[in-house]
Amino acid sequence: MLIDFRMKNFKSFKNEAILSAEVGERLSRFKKTNTINIGRTSVLKNLLIFGPNGSGKSNLLAGLKTMKHMVLNDPAKVTDVLPASQFLLSTHSDAEDTTFAVDFKKDDSEYKYEFSYNQKIITYERLTLIKKGKESVYFERNQQTFLSLPKSLTDVSERTKANSLFLFTAQQNNDAVAIKAVTWFDEDLIFVESYQEEAIPDDLAMLVKDDRIKKQLLRFLRFADFNIIDIEVLEGEPLPVSGYIIPVLHTNTRLLTVHKVYDSAGNCAGHKKLAVASESRGTQKILMIALSIISAELHGDGKTLLFDEFDDSLHLELSQALIRIFNSESNKNQFLLTTHELQLLDSAIRVDQIYLVEKDFQGVSDLNSVFDFRDMRNTSRQGVSYMKRYIEGRFGATPIIDPEEMLESLSGIRSEANGDE
């Protein structure tokens, strides 16, 4: 699972941002349900990242997603441009490196991996292992000079391009340590994407072919108040819609939902199949979430799933129910999400599970844990309202909105268009 993620000089985050899932010191609230022991430390099963629209919440997850992309995809040529996206609203940040760093647990070892880069080269890279409480640098690199390196990887280092991550080339040459680290990025760090008129990914859609899984999924949907009586998998065939045959553009697999059809008297008159793309965005989203949870459980647990704009298209009661599931004692996975639904602040969560993002007048996003606010560290009262304190501005991160001036601006536009003085 993810222990923490750091990044600097990426998109709206000019300064270092630290997202930590490590439990706060001396906090015992919801310890049995909301945390999980992974050996050296305990981590939180769920982090909620709040902030106004445009504050930079999505950029935080975009940074971790970019890091994953770079770990799994090696530039084909030494002249290929790296996905640098530095902070642009200053006179110097666009000339400085972007840095990503992650600390995670995989099987019986903890890995600390970081790198810095610009559009042309990897300027720094290091992998550190922590095993049985002992920390050791596995490799360290300053541009093309290796400061620390296993002898078995000497030849590999000489073949590593200036714009390639050494972690990638090491795993490509069958290094066991590098393979473990890359596998975590590939299989255990999971971004649950929005549907956006595309098919649910094949690996998730095919889960429905297992009758036991489908039975549990339908039960989940029924208790979430979705009127879907069955789900079918359509493989490799065109999908009939309104009497026409349309090609399958994105994948060979489609999911169809089955609903009851009623006559004018309110009696069931049969069933109708709908493409998932015809369902509401909320239905599409809950299907993605449910199948992602099921997939994580089937593949050994210990996964970290990330949701951007988690509450988008979901009603509050459903969002709150999912938060409760994420923090249940039976859950053995980790869920990180961004949201602007303030009422989720008063879910059954701990103070160290809440992060806030705000953007200052210079366009710089800042990430803060509510646990770091002095008056919250020793709070143990069950009745404390994080939402109320947020709205009062106790934590910052509240948008400064003047509706009267907004209305006046629009009125001014109308007056100018009419030629009024």
C-alpha cells in the first residue's frame, strides 16, 4: 500500500506537497476500522482530499499518475521529450526540475523511490529498501553518474539512456528488486477513471462472466438503490441500438444492463437491455467503483485505488455509504479520493484522513493535512464537526466568492452590449 507521495514543481504545485497515509501519532479513533498495520507502520485505508474547484486537487493525483506512466513507459529514443509540466506562473520554476517520490509497501519490503527530471533528461534517481527495519540504498544516480549500484547492474547502467529511468531498464534486465517495484506501480496503484462514453475496461467487464461475482454485484447495486435486475457481457459483436448496428470502437467487450419494462397499468411487461453508455453517469460510475473494488479483492488485496472527483454524479447518501465501506474492518485495500462534497467531512473518519488543497493569489496550490492544525491534533471528541470548522475558515481552503460582484459584472456586460452609458 501507499505510505506517502511527494511531488514538487508539477502543474499548480510549485512547492513540495506531501500526501501521507501514515497514521497520525497518538490517534486512536477508528483505529480498528480505518487503519491497517503493514509491518513497520500502520496506514490509513482512506484519504479524502477536499478543496474548491480550481484549487489543484486533480493536479495532485495527476502527478502520481504521471509518475506511474513514466515508470511503466520507457522513451524509445534519447531525443524523446519527457512529460514535464512545471509550474508556469513564476519567472524561474519552468527552468527547474520536477520531482516525484513515493514510499510504499510491497510484500515483505518497503520501497522508497524518487526521481527528478526535466523535458530532456532524468537528473536524479534513487531506490531505497527497508527490510526488517534496516534501510539501504539499492541504487542512486545523479544524471548519468551512479553513486550507488549493485555490481550485477553495472552493464545495465551503461546502457541506460539519459532520458530513461534506471528502474525501468533494471526490471527489463530481470532484476528482482526492480521488478517488485515496477509491479507495484503496474498492478497495485490503480486509477479508477470516469466512464466518458467508453466501455468499462475488459478486465473489469469480464468479471461479470463469473456468476458468483455477478450475483454479488447485483446485490450491491440493489442495496445501493439501482433498479438493475441483471448484467450481461457482450463480447466481440456489434451492439444493436434503435434498429441500427454500430461498430465497437474502443474494445471488444461491452456490458449491458437489464431493466424491467412496465405497461400503462404499472405491471411488468418484459425486460429491456441497455448499453452501459446509455445509463446515467451515476450508474456508470458506481459500476466502475464496484467492479474496481471487486477486482482489488480478487487480486490479493493490498491495492491503492485513486478516484478523482469521487462524488461527481453520486448522491450524498451513496457517497457516504462508500466511505463507510472503504473504512470497514473487512476492507484490506486503500482508497484515495478528491472531492468537494463538504458533508463528507463529517463521515466516520479520523482527522488524519482529511487533506485540504487551496490556491493562493499567485496560482500556487498548497496541500495540508487537518491533523497538522494545532487545535485538531489532540481532538478525540466524537461530536467535532470538521465541516463546520472548514466553513468557518479554520483550515483555510475555502473559496472567496462575492455573488453580488459576480452579478454586477454580468449586468455590466449586458449594459455594454445594449450600448448603455
